[in-house]
Amino acid sequence: MKTSLRLLGLILPLCLVALVLPAWAEDKVGPDDKDVKEVRDKALDYLKKKQGKDGGWSTKFFGPGVTGVVVAAMSRNGVKSDDASMKKALDYLTSKVQKDGGIHDNKMVNYMTSVSVMALSEANEKGKFDAILKDATAFLKKLQNEGEKDDVLYGGVGYGEKDKRADLSNTHLFVEALLKAGVSKDDPAVQRALKFVSRCQNYADKEGNDQEWAKKSKEDDEGGFTYRPDPKDEKYSNGDGGLRSAGGMTYAGLKTFLYAGVGKKDPRVQRALKWISKHYTLDENPGLGQAGLYYYYHTFAKAMDALGESTFRDAAGKDHDWRRELFDALKKRQKADGSWVNGNDKAFGERDPNLATAFALLSLSYTKAKK
């Protein structure tokens, strides 16, 4: 009898704890919803105040480019298409639809059309933009390098100058735009793009990266991705005829594989994850420092979300609640007026607070844990 009472005395407090604590308490990941709302609302308020009379953001230089990122970010953060600011932005984007089906200002046509397609796909309530999206995806496909499979540019896309250059940044946006608009993962354009993306990975492999420069990769770069598969690219050169890997590009490559249906056990995915485990950070864009930091955050967020894991274990064996860590990184960098800006950036355009804020807000939308 005494033994039973003693056991009851041990069990009862545990039962009371179970009643007090919610069932998910021990497993909760990600930031608190109230904290996210505070950061989100400040950012949305900032962007709405900075919207131009034409309905867009930073349109003088970027055309519909920044506006596309803003609209996607606002949509993913709960702003509906009947919101006054959103309606003006959508009217602006659709006003940029060209006869060729693209959504652009006759410059950076792939980038502008791709981000616009993603934006309109997010806001496509009741199929309102179906016809525009169909024409835009047809336009995008015409920009892709086809030709011979042995050509390093095969499957890639640049800013729009077909057969002259191609890079991973434009190609991953191209693939995401096609998939967002409903193009099948098995579509030839998507499959061609995967060939180019594979050739941007730092690992020599006949089935993946068959380029000579990949054989000159340094150990620290193996598995990561570079901007474009051109050993003459001085910005990414490793000094020995190979190319350096960078964080934003590695997450872009991983995201593209996962979005396009490449399995987690695929060697290319596993190599990317190994590189990420050794370079996991939210303090900088690995390989580029502070350059393109908010671009990095958005590829990080999308890739991690696509991976589908609540935590990520780095090479040292530490588990990271990546959603919470991403939120913390964004929150501490947010300005008092709700914006973000990257004064250390030139190449990525993040000195423009509208663009930096759009990328940050888009990244924020992925910090909510999936139920």
C-alpha cells in the first residue's frame, strides 16, 4: 500500500504538468506567431507607404522586378488581392504584359517575367491570371538555351540574351516560375534546366557536372554551387582553374532540385546538404560575406522549407531550429521604420530598401512551422 501511494505521489505531479503544458510544448519549433506578426506588420506598413503612384516599387530602374517580389511576399503574408495596395500593384504588373507574353520593360526580361509570374501565381484567385501566366510561361521557355547537350549553356537561362550567357540565379527563378504557374516537373524545359543546374555544382561527375573545371574544385567547395559554370569568372574563381561555391547559389541549386522532384537521396542533393552542413550560418552569405544577404535568406528559406525538416543538423552535430534562427536574423536587422537595407551590397541591388525588404518579407513567410 505504501509503495502504491509513493508511486501515486510521483505520477500525479507529472499528470498535472501534462495538463498545464500544451501537447506540442516539447516539440514546438519556429518563432512565436505574435513576434512574427509584429515584424510582418511593420514591414507591410513600410512597403505600402513606399508604393509608387504607378502601383509599383523602384520601377525606374527595376521595372516590374522589385514589384514582383513585393507582391509575392505580400501574398504569402496574407495580403489579399482586394487590398487597395495589392490591387494597384497587380494592375501595374499586368500593365507590363507585352505582346510576346513576357512581363517586362525590355530589359532583364527573364528575371522580370519570372518574378512577375511567381507574384501573379501567388495572387491568382479564381484563375484570374491564368491566360497571362500561360503566355508568360511560353515566353520564358523561348529564352532557354537548347542546342547540343554537350554545350555548357544547355538548359540554362540568363537575363534574356539567349545563347550568350546563362547563370544559376536566373535559371532557378526560371524553373520556380514555370512550376508555380503549373508547368509539369516532367516538362522538357524543366528537365533541361536541371542539366544546367547540375553543371553549376562543385563536384565532378559524369552524370551530374561533366565539366573539366569541376575536377579542380577544392575540398571546401565540393557539393556547393557556383553562379555559373564558367572557369573564367574571376569573382568566383578558386585560383586553380576551378570555381568557388556560394551560399545563396547552393540553396538555389538545392531548392531547384527539390522543387523539380529530385529525391533527397539523389547524390546531388546529398552533396549539397553536406556542403550546407559545413557552412550553415545566418550571419552572412557564405562565400560572399554580406553581399546578397537578403537574396541568400530567401533561397535559404525556400530550400529548407522544401527539404521539409523542422531542424537541420550541421557538420558539428548541432541541431538548428532554422525557422527560429532565420526569424531572429531578420528581426535584429529590421529598421525602426519596418524596412531592411544592405549597405554592403552592390551586385544584388539590396541597397534599395524596397528590394531588401521584399526579400526579407518573403523569407519571413517561411518561418511559420508547418502543422
